[in-house]
Amino acid sequence: MESLALAFSSGWASGINSYLVVLVLGIADRLGSFASVPDVLGRWEVLTGASLLYAFEFVADKIPYVDSAWDVVSTAIRPVVGGVVGVLIAGDSASLNELAGGIVGGGSALASHSVKTGTRMAVNTVPEPFSNIGISLGEDVAVLAVVWFAIEHPYAAAAIAAVLLVTGLVLLRLAWRTVRRGWARFRAWRERRAAVRTAG
């Protein structure tokens, strides 16, 4: 069941930054030859590709509105990477079916990707760019910490990832409620202004 926990944690992290997940797991395989990490992720071509794509995402993810556009594109990428990593983890495990690993990895990736995308859209309604940069850096640190921790402590990391996922869903709901109220107030103010101009 450790493999299932690792698939869940890496899936959650893939939904936020799939290239960093592949990079961390690949480096871990290179440095420590961990039995739970699929050897294919430590191949040089995989590490090189993940490094280049992570560098691109690191920059794009910190620019307001560019990050949201990138999140839309990544809807077709992050859950797939989470699922593939889950299948690879299951393939190295005698106790976990590959289909189950793919479903757990892809499902948790899709859920966390949805939280990230919605949160970023809400944050982009704030005019200053620093919130976006801070949230992006926080996400990178969380992904790095959870995946690295999951390699040696899969159950604890899966519990942390589950708490972060639930917390993210709650915060996303609160953020969107606030954004909707703000838009409603803005529309009402605009309509009042238009009515004053028409009356004048």
C-alpha cells in the first residue's frame, strides 16, 4: 500500500507542477536508487526534458494571466502525467495494480489541478503581481517538499497531500464566493453610474 500512497502524493503534486514531480523523482532515483521510484524517471533524457519544461513553467507561472492560460493548456498534461507516474509506480510494485495506480495518480492530479487553476483565476482579479508570485513559489516549495518526503514516508506524505487538497478546495470555494460578491458590487456601481448619467 506504500505504492498507492506514493501514487496519491505524486499525483496531487503533479496537478500543481507535473514537471517538478518528474524532476524530483528522477533525481531521487539517480542519487539514492530508491526502490519505490521507477528507474525510467532517472534516465538523462527524462531529466533533461523535465528540467527544460520546469524552467519554462517556473517563469510562466509567475506572470498574471499567462499563468491562467498555461493552466488551461496544462489541463491536458498534468492529470496525464500524474496518471503515468502512478502507473509507473504501480509497475514497480507487486502489491498495486497498474490501473489502480493510474486512477489514483491521475485522479488526485486532476483534483489538485482544478484547485490550482481556480485559485489562480481568483488571484488574477487582484491587480498587483506579488500575490501571484508568492503563491507560485509556495506551490513549488510544497510540491518539492511533499514529493521528497513521500519517497521515504509515503503514508505521512499522502496524509499531508490529502489535507492540502481538502484545504485548497475549501479556500477555492471561499475565494470564488468573494470574487462573485466583488463583481456583483462592481456591476451594481456601474449600473448606478449609468442611471445617473442617463438622468442627467
